[in-house]
Amino acid sequence: MSFELFKKVFFTLILIALGGAALSYIFIYHVHGRGVSAKDGWLFDIQGYHQGIRESKLTEKPLFLYLRRQACQRCIAFEYDYLNNPQIKRMLEDYVKVQVNIDTDRTHERFADQFNLNTYPSLFVMFDPEHHVSSYLVLEMNQIWVAQDTLQKGNFMPLSEASFSLSVTRATILARKTANMEESSGETPP
């Protein structure tokens, strides 16, 4: 075998090995065991959102909307630490769950604009599209907002399974109250 042929084969094998290593890294750290799954009842993207709204109205379950960016490391960690946590998965069984990757295309970005997002990931609870309530998750500070009687009254708490559950529960109560007030009187709460 000539030296030139040996170099070509050697470099080709090196490139194949590097490509395999890169794909393994992507699978292990960004796909396998991290993201949310349809087998856990999640719906995806804008089409899933509209399907989720219909399902929410039919079942009277609240819609849990999770907005994220594709390569957001905080989103990936949040999914791994919280959304794939068995206790939180059980709690979210009472919700119609939708995940939207807002950086899929311009349509998804425009969809996300209606929620006035400040950070990712962002979480909302709603019974209809006009009345969404945010849980104000602030992962940079490892905090989550727990509302009291209104969304304006409450406190940030250290993010944990308990505070996450409490925040989502309080957001659900406020979303139900907001949707019912609008239906009954045409008013929105403060």
C-alpha cells in the first residue's frame, strides 16, 4: 500500500470516528433521557398547542405550556432535573402538556411573542388562549414565583420539587379564576 493511500484511509477513519463521537455526544447529552416525550403525554409545537387547547376544553384539564429554545442549556437541565422527575411527572398527569421550540422558524417566534417572554424556559398554565398565567421561572437565580391571591402578590422561592409543584398549582388556580371571571363578567382580575 502506498503512503498516499495509507494517509487517505487513515484520515477518513479519523473523520468517521470524530463524527461518531460527535453524534454520540449529541445523543447522550441532548436527546437520550433529557427532553420531554410524547409517551408521557406531551404534545409538540404550534399544532400541538392548538390540539392541546381543544383537549383542555374537552377534558377541563388545564394546559401546561412549556416554551423553550432548541440549544438552551438551561432548558435541557430543567427537563432533566424537573420535567423528567417522577414526582413532577405524576403531578403533570393532571395537565394537557405542550412543548414549543420557539426557534424552529419565524412562525414559532411570532407565536412566542404573544407571551412577552423574558427568559427561557418559560412556563404557562391556561384554560383558554386569552388567559395564560406564568409561573415566572428564573433559572439563572434558581428561583420560581409562587403567587398568592393574585399574580402580583407572592414570592420567589428557591426552585425545588415542592416549590415547582406549588407554583404550578397556584398558577392553575389563578388561570381558572381568570378564565371564569372573563366568562362570567367580561372583566379580568387585577
